[in-house]
Amino acid sequence: MDDIKAVEESMGIDEDEELPPKKIPTFLKDEEDKLPLLTSYKYNMFVHDHVDFAHRAFLFKAKKVFEAKLEKLCRLRTKDEIQRKKLGLKKDVQKDEERKKELFDIYVQLGHIHLLSGDFPKSMFAYQHAYKYDSAKFRSNPPALFGIGLVYFHFKAHAA
């Protein structure tokens, strides 16, 4: 959970400050239908072919939505920890596992989105965090494996 604390610190979240609610951008119905298609398998189409403005705009919107979801999860976690400390309660293991699953899904999707936009360092960061949250699920997710493979290949190919 240290990475969540790092994200919280980078966002300037303080444990003692009251967290204002943030509005999360949402997808339209047709965009939700296209969302499962945003995987690393579309790499060639987005990076090497010239895609139109609508595809790029959708990619940008997806990035904003998933980053907002990640920020919301961090804020909820911070709020829960503050309440737990005040009341002297133990961690809720079930809630923690649910959040880990949600974080895994968000980081995999962010990895795909950053890869498709050509941002390899951010893609690497997202895929590695997804792996950290659930390595078994990551290894059984072909688009995630393909995506991190492309990222590793990119850095290896440019290191020479």
C-alpha cells in the first residue's frame, strides 16, 4: 500500500485534512461499449497508423476517467484510515481485498491507455503496479502481458 501513499503525497493529500468530494468524469453509453477494446492489442493501430481525432479524444477521456477513479480510491482509503484510527478499529480485510482488485483493474487499464498514447514510462509504472496487486491475475491476462512485453521491448530496443 506504499504506492497509494506515494500517490496521495503527490496529490497533496494530508491525513488530517477533510477531503472534498471530487466529480469523476463518466463515459457515454457508446464509449462504455468501446472501452473493452482499449487494450495493448490495439497498439499498432494507435501508434503506427494515423488514427482520427475522435479515437485520440476517447483515449484522452479514458485516461482522465481512470486517473480520477484512482484518485477517488486513494481518497476513500485515506478517509477510511482516518476513521479507523480515530475509532481504534482494525483493517477491514474484505474491503481491502476489494480495493486491491479494483486497483488492479484500474492500473491494467491505465497501462493500456498510456501504451496506446505512446507514454512508455507511465505504461510501465501502471503495469508494474497492477502486477504488484495481483501477480497471478496479471500472468493470466494476455493483453496485460502483451502490453508489458511491448514496453520492455521498447526500452530494450532504444537502449542499444
